[in-house]
Amino acid sequence: MPTTLYSLPSHAVPLRGAEDPRALYFDLLQPAPDNRARDRAADFLDAQLALGQCQPCDLPEDPAELDAWVERNTREVGRQYRAYLEGRRAGQPRRFFSTRAHAQHFLQGVAPTKLVDGAWLYGLLGHWRDGRFTGLIQTYLEELGEGDPALNHVVLYRQLLARLGGEHWRNLDATHFIQGVIQLALAEHAGQYLPEVIGFNLGYEQLPLHLLITAYELNELGIDPYYFTLHVTVDNAHTGHAQKALQAVRDAWPQMGDGAAFYQRVRNGYNLNALGASTVSVIAAFDPFEEVVRLLQAKCPVGSLLHSDYCRFDGRTVNQWLAEPELIPQFLDQLQRRGWIKRHQDPAESRFWQLFEGERAPMFGVFDAHERQLIHDWIAGDWLPDQGKRCPPRLGVPRAEGAKGKPSADDFDEEARLLQQEVARLKSREARLQRLLPLLAPRHHHRPAGLLATQLFARAFNGLETHG
């Protein structure tokens, strides 16, 4: 990514143009995006490419230096990670996540990007006959776990969010959706932006320092880091996706035409990685008090109707406080003044926390797991026990079995059964691959039929079929 260590800038590059990335993101994930959505995606991509050209680019100007660039930066990432580990062993605090709630906030903040992981390469699948793209197609299939849900990156991230109560990512501000829309737009228009796809892939698949630190600190906080550690292994610069990305530049280099223009477009695509909210900017933007205020404000439309008038704070009933969301900061101050919230102490001692923690609590079920963690850690503040000690993950991701073999005859497997029957009737490898292609799209591949389609496509692409 476009800094020395592939970590993105701590600020989010501002949005350009009138297009709402959030709306476009979900439009492109519809089962069948219409032509208008695809046209909007192309326009959005053009605007982001123009914005990206205004950002510094650390790719070498001479493409012959790319190998040395990858090797140099990989060594530097390793050196800085070793320095980080030495600092932690010497007693330094976590660099990224102050609390478990901070980590969960980050996981939601990057969800729009992680839930379309690998999407930028989808547009190459239709060119599976062209040997120039073999490595990139293999990369895409590996992002999809070759149909194994225990390895499909999107499945893994969806499971992680589900266990953490992280379904509120859909309401994030527009900046968080820019990277996801860029990836989906590249998927839809690979034919018009092939060098940009290759350049974006080159940046995205380098191993960043922030990925290593994220995995380490999530594990310390008892959050399963497997999604992130999986990327550490598959993106390695020797045999992994980083090496395939470098080889793709060579393989696609034009034999006819202007090589300099091709490489400039690769550089433009590479710079797309710097746009929108990044790992570092999402982490840096976390303010626990602001997040608690935002959370309670979101509850106001319903909460302002449901409380009794028994308790009054500064002359107002709870319903009256909640009827004006802008007063939530003052309401929290009143709760602290009255002793309902005891900051920097065990939250169990705060009457406010007792209202919704525990099955017999009066407000049980009002807040999900992430929301409770956020409130807990804000109340606890400096009281929080040492969270720096390594502990086994508490949110392990089950290694579910893939849709392998003959599916059983029930409603849960009906789609897979029908797909297997349909594909079996097709006589040629080309026909089978063509039929499977749509189900490997970013909007489908993590679902049961998509997982099976990925398995069948991978076998056919790698020449492992036993029929046809």
C-alpha cells in the first residue's frame, strides 16, 4: 500500500463527487446489479482514480526495480514487527487497541471492506483460458477458500462479526464504504481497467505491518485472530499472493503498445489502496465516550417511549432526556453525578450497568454483545484489569465442513443438489466453468450454492475434474 510499510495513512482521504458510496455498495451487492448501478460504479472509479493520482506513490518509477522493492519492504516490515514484539515484552502497552471494545469497534469499521475481500479479481475469471491471469485467478479462488467455508475469507469475517454482535456496520458513514466500492467497481469493469486491477492487487496483497499487529493484539484480547493470521500466511512474498501479484505485472506487460502507459495505469490502480477509511484511521478515530453517546442516541426513538416516570434526573424523566438525543452527553453526566454510573470502577458496581447485564436485568436484551462491551469498557475506564496478557481466543471460529460430496436431500441443501445436477449435465469443461462463473461473484460466493460452485470451478480450472 502507498507508504513505505504498506500501512495506510492515519487520516481518511476525503470523498470526492456526489455519489454516495454506501448506497452504491449495496446496489452492487444486489443479486443482479442493473446497468445504471454498473455505470455509476465506473464513474465512481474514475473519480477515485483522479483523486488517487494526487496522492504520493511509492512504487518504483522503473518496473525493473519491483522485485527489490518488495524484498526491501518485506524485510522492513519484519524488522519493525520484531521491534514491536521486543517493546511489548519490555512492558509497552498495546499499540492499536486500548480495550476489547476498541478492537470490536475496529472490526465493525473495516467490515465493508472485509466483506468483499478479493472482489477486485472477480472480473478476471471469465478469462480463465488466458495464461497471463492464472496466478490472479488462483489468488481469487484462494480468497474464496476454494469453496471451503472454513477458509472462505468472507464467511470467516461474517462469522466473526456475528459472534461479536457486529451487525451495525451497515450504518457506518460513507468513508468506510469507499474501499469496498472500489473493489466491487473493479470487479464489474475489469475489461476497461485491467492495469488498474493489477496495480490495486499489487498493493493490496503486500504484507502490511498493521496486519501483524492487529492479529497479535486481537489474540491478547480474546478475539479470534484467524481471519487476520490467515492473510499473514497467504500473502507471503515468497510463494503467496504477494509474489503472484508481482508476477501478474510481468505476465500482463503489453507486447504491443505503450509499456510506459500500462505501468502508469498500474501505479494509478496501486494508489487506490490509499483512499477512504483505512485500518489505521479507523483505529485512531475511536473515542469511547463519543461511541457510547452515539449508541444511546440510536436507541432514543424507541427508548423515549418505554420508560416510566418513576426516576427523574435534574427535573427530567428518562423519556424526556431520550426525547432529545442531543442531550445524551448531559444525561450521562447526570447519571454519573447521581452515582448510577461509577467511572473507573468495576461496572458491576454501577446501577446503570445492572439494568441490562444478566438475564433477570430489567433491560436484558436491549443491548447486543458489542454494545454491552462498549458500555462496560467506558464505565470501567482505568479500572480495567490488565488486558495485555496473552490468553486463548474466546471467540473461536468453528471449522464448518464445506459443501463436499453428495448433498443430503433436504431443504438446506436443495440449491447445492440442483447445481450439481445441472453441472453434471453439461458436457464440456468450458460450459461448466461458464455456468459456475456467476456464482463466484462477490455477492454469491460465500453462500451455500456459491461455495459449491467455487469447489467445482477450482477443480475444473486446476484440471482435477474426473469427468468431461
